[in-house]
Amino acid sequence: MISSHIDPKLVFAWQAAHSLARKSPEPVHDRGGYRVDTHSEKEVKRWVFPVLCDGLYELARDISTPRYFLKLCGTHEELHGAIPARWEIQPGNYFMEATAIVHQTGPIPDGYRMELHQDGPVARVQVVAPNGDIAASGTAAETMDAYVYDRIETALEYRRKGLGIAVMHALGSARKSSIGRQLLVATEDGRSLYERLGWTVMAPFATAVIPDREF
């Protein structure tokens, strides 16, 4: 069984680098979790909680409008039990760390082009298909404490060509320091890819939001 316990300092390190990768504001400590005031089209604020605490219960009770996200390093069942019925649990994710990187990448298919763009501590990779489509892409951001991979995506029609693995290794090659821990949050589909590459699940990662349809 996957443990739900995770070091709060590691969660904060992940959120700080994750915000950097997405050009979001820095996280701040708030009610036992870490708040990011994103103010984007899809999200007003998010809170990430290392564990269940009074602050999460309070927020879940007080918030009554959509576009506020509560995230917990814990199971669906734990988060579901802490929130009123107006909240909806989202598909499950997993907090993961690279523990034994497997170098199994090969050359990308003929006609494809790998592009790596470095902007200070943020690296962005995309694989361009022969017809000009962005076949795969991903981002990573580095702080003193963590190297976080984010939005690793392969377009549906370009899957099973090793492009996701190629993106991960290209991002890994942009890492400057070997001190910060390599972290990411994976979807259910992505989890199997990362496990093949030597990543380990540290904790389930549950998310809840109030659906727009209620308003």
C-alpha cells in the first residue's frame, strides 16, 4: 500500500518549483498548507496540503464557488471525508520522486526534431513532427531544493513512439545541480511511464474542486 505520509518541506519545494515552471506566483504558507494565488482562467487559488489538518476542513467549509482547488498528499477517501458534498473529487494523481533513473531512451524517429529552450531555471522541450505538429512537450524548473518536471504530454496520434521518454531525458539533461530532488505529480496513465524510468510513488495526490455547473 502506498503511504500518504510525505515531508512537508518536500511538498513545499515541489510547489515552489512547480509555480516557477508555470510562471505562477510563489507559494505561501496558509492554514497548514501552501497557497498559490494563480488567478488564471481556470483557477483562482490552490492549496496543497501535506496532510489533513484543520485548515483544509475550514477552507472546504468556507469556500462555496468554483475555481478554488484543494489538493492533498493523501487518498481520495481521505480528501472526500474532509469536504462537504458540494465539492467534487478529481481523477487521482501520484506524487513521485526519481530514485533510480533508467536510461532507456533511443533516437527519436526519423523526421522528428527535438527542441530545448532554456530560460534561466526553466527548461522547455518540444518534439516537432515532420508535418510541423508539436508531437510531445514538457517543462522542468530548478530551485535549490528540487528539480520538478511538469506537463509532460504526448499528442494522442504520436504516442508509442518513445517521445515521452525522449522529453523526460532531454529535460533531465538540462538539470544543473545534482543536489535538488527530482519530483513530479503524475496522472494514472503517466505513472506507468515514470515507473519504467526509475521513479517511485511517494504518496497519492488527491484534488477537489466545486464544479462550475452548480452556479
